[in-house]
Amino acid sequence: MEKIWLKRYPPGVPDTIDPDHYASLVDIFEESVRKFGEKSAYVNMDCELSFIELDEQTKAFAAYLQSLGFEKGDAVGVMMPNLLQYPVALFGILRAGMTVVNVNPLYTPRELKHQLTDSKAKGLVILENFAHTLAKIEDDVKLEKVIITGIGDLLPAPKRWLVNAVVKYVKRMVPGYSLSNTISFRAALSKGQKASYKRPEVTGDDLAFLQYTGGTTGAAKGAMLSHRNMVANLEQVSAVVAPLMQDGEETIITALPLYHIFALTANCLTFLKHGGKNVLITNPRDMKNFVKELNKYPFSMIAGVNTLFNGLLNTQGFKDVNFSHLKVALGGGMAVQRSVAEQWERVTKSRLLEGYGLTECSPVVTTNPTDIEHYTGSIGIPLPSTDIRIMDVETGKEVAMGEPGELQVKGPQVMVGYLNRPDATAESIQDGWFATGDIATVDEEGFFRIVDRKKDMILVSGFNVYPNEVEDVVAGHPKVLEVAAVGIPHESSGEVVKVFIVPKDKSVTEREVIDHCRENLTGYKVPKLVEFREELPKTNVGKILRRELRDEEEKKQQE
């Protein structure tokens, strides 16, 4: 496809970027420390961490990891919500030349075991609130060191003591656990300050992240994202947002979890590169307190998913927030609904720019240009140095303009491959083209729209839920004979999981099924709807037809 979208680039946005402009994320980090020094990099619970303080603490954490005998390339997991400890751990691991394994803190023991085993993680930084999950699988994963932190650990005393005491003894948010080979986060930093940090030679080919994404086989796959992949995507995003950015002066609200690839790149890394301040929201579900936080900072940008924007718009007090500094809201992770985008524009008097990306693409592929005046309903146009083509799934040939086909991506942000999965890598990347599994169209200006998904993946509040994983868990219930899981459109979360079950024992109840799922699946993967049937629609070889079930549900909603 001819790059018709280049004509739609705003003035100053280049057609291409140099993915080797920096050798690694470590180079970007060190440059930002030099340029922005005393400016605030991350804020959480009214405590600010400057670039200089971030430099000191991350160097100490890197030195501590090296003192353990961990080597360049070793995998180290980080399992916590948005706290100041997150960037300290993250950049400490990268500065030690090691690979960050981002871990969802809401994982069940089964999910956590798979990720730690598959990545061969040597260590794990974990919030004490979730340590009981790790304790259940400690013998199976054999981590060499577990670094445990409390919510208030990087706050100044006496606030630190108060916050940690309230969390543990008043709110009782830390279930009991027993783990070996542990050290507290603060003790690790203290030991690191006394150790010597040896800066490793980190190149673009070295792995920066193992970012796990659901798979059609049910087991999450580790997307290998190199430093070059991440640097390229930062350069691409920077090229597009540069017209909006004033280095060292921006403040972004970071409510999406940093373990999610969208927030990792769009917030944590992009704003570090530009000397911006990341306001970390630890619990965005507490909308009332979230709005209070928004009132404290003259923020210029906010990134989120449709459910987050919708939730804020429906929270008392949000309309009274001062939006005079807000330049733009960045929407991604799931489709932004037109009604939400239009209401956002009315309330905040600012635009909501929707983009599109995938874990395998570091993640950003397309975004709406910064000079649009209103929500377009599209996922925008490709970033600089990004090729996109739309292919007919049956013939493997490029489709005519306006016709739907599978969206395929080529660019320096496309992952190295899936860890330990050469077959899955070969299936998804051919001749440098990554097959997204999303069905899209393109118009004459080069704006793309997602119209369907080839994969059966379900998207709940921006998080991927793969039907096979849900089905595997439900099928493990002794009273279940057959099961199919599909996504059902939902007003606030985009989609919810519904399971159709043919029971083995007709005494089985909806509550039993959901309770069983809660024990084995992260909350957003748990079915919200259960329907019992005599049989499920199948192909002549016995494959369950999920599409037929989805079509039935869509018809019901239209009636």
C-alpha cells in the first residue's frame, strides 16, 4: 500500500525516525537525568521524586541486583500497582542490563507460576499485599531473591510508617504469608548504596522487557521487546506528540497500571524522555479520591481507556476540575466509544485522541494526528517508519481501499518474537510483517478503522481475555461437560465474558461456576454471565462455533 497517510501528517512530523538514535533505554534515562535534574519525575501520595533522586535510587537498586550475582540479561519481575517503587525498580533493572518482566499484581497463583517459570525470572519485586499469592507457588518457581515492599515505603517518615501501618493493621490489606529468600525494598536500596554499580554495555539487541500477552492456547506468551523496539516506539511517539509537548513542563495523569504496555510506553517512558511529571494513581477505581488527586495538579495530559474516561465523567466533582491546562487525552487499549469521547470534549473542552497498538508492537502502531479538532471514530494513521497493509484472510492478497481485511504491521517497533515459542513467532511474523488478527479498513486519507477481530479475543476494560484460558478453567469444574466463552458488548467495560455451558451434572449453578473461576482467574477474566444449554453449536469436526454464539447474543441485544 502506498503511504497515503503521510500527506495527513501535521507540519513538523517526520516520515521516518531513527530507531538507533539511542543505543538503549538506559541512554535515554541518563540523558533525561542530565537535562531535567531537579524537576519532578514521578509523584504519588503527595510525595515527589525528582530526576536526580530517581537516578540515585535506581543506581542503588541496580547495584543491589548486581551484588546478588544476577547478570546482564537475567529476568527480574515487578509485581505492584502504580507506586514510586515501580519506576525505581523498573529503571534499576534496566540500568543493571537485565530484563524487566511486568507482572499483573492481580494474578492468581496459577497465572503467576506460568509467567515466572516461562521467563525464568531470577528475582521478583512484589508489593506485600500480594505476597500471599507468591507463597502458594514458592516451591514451584524457586526465585533466588524476593524483594518485598509496602505501599508507603518511599514516602518520607512519619507518613511512611503511618501509611504502612494503616494498610496492614487497620484496613487489613496484607494477608498473611511465609516466604524465604526475602529482603525489604528499603533494605535492598540501602545495601545497593554501599555496593558499586557497574554500568553494563547495553545495545539495541538486548531485551528490555518480557511483556506477557494472552495466547489462543490459553497460556500467556512473553513478547520479547528489545531496547531497539522500545527506543523506536519512543522516537515514533515523540515525533507525533512533539507539537503538543514542552520539554520539562508537562504533567500527565497516570491511572492505567504501569505493568500494562500502554501506560509503560505512553506515560512512564515517553514523559521521562521529555522531562514530564507522571502523577501515579495507585487505585483509579476509587473514583472519588481519583478526582481529588486531579484537583491537586495542573495536568496537561491524561491517558486512559474508554472505561476510565466514562467512569470519570460519571463521578461527582469531575466536571468541576480545572481543565485549563489540559491539552489532550490519549485513548487506547480498547475502542473509545463515540458517546464517551463527545461527552469528554464537552466537559473538558479538550480533545480525546484515540490510538491503536499491541503488546507485540511496543505497543503504538497508529494514532490520530494532534491537529484534529474532534473525535474521528478511527484509530488514526500510522506512526512514522510504520508500514501497514490490509490483507484478505482467505487469499493472502492485499484488499482494495475501503474493503475489510487483516491489519498487518511492519516497523522497528515490532517485537523480536515470542519467548520459547518459535512456532507462534513464525506464525505471527512473516517477512517482517506482524499479523495482528484485527480486521480493519482504510479510507482515502489513510485513516484506519477496526471493524472486527479475526481472533476470538475478548477485550475487557482494555485487557485481553482469551476464550481458551477461560474455557480451560471452567472445563476443570467437575460438573461441566462442555463450555464456550465469548465477549458480550457492555456499556462500561467494552465487553464482558459470557460462558455457555453444557453441564455434566445438572445441579451445577451459576454461582458455583463463577466462584470456581474466581479462584483461578484474574478478576477481569471471570465470566459475568453464565448460560446453561443442552448442546453447543459445532462444526462437522466438532469445533465449537464461538462466532455463532456471539451472533446470537448480538441479535438479542438488537431486539
